[in-house]
Amino acid sequence: MSDDDTPARVAQQPDPEAIVEFGDVDAEFRQLVADTLETSESLSIELLGGDDPVLVVEEVDGDD
């Protein structure tokens, strides 16, 4: 997978509130951050893997 793949995948997401680029950290840390943010009723989280993993965060209506 090339470095050009990650931005293309992120660009397909519907206007995220945040994109977290992790850089050189352990996979366990990335998963911990994703799991912690997922506990929020107002956030939708998608952890995109690859050479440069990113976390896409979107706000959702927590009343659903």
C-alpha cells in the first residue's frame, strides 16, 4: 500500500470533525485511543490501517 492510499480513503469519508495521524506508535496505543473515543455517545470512530494509520472522528447525534 502506498502513502497515496491513505488520503484517498480519508477523502471518501463524509467531512470528518477530526483526522488523527498517529505516526510511529504501537498498534495497541492506536487501538486504546480508538476504544476510548468510542465510549462517547456523540462520536463515530473509524480506525483506518495501512502504512500510516489514521483515526477518523465524526460527530453523531447521541440521541439515536
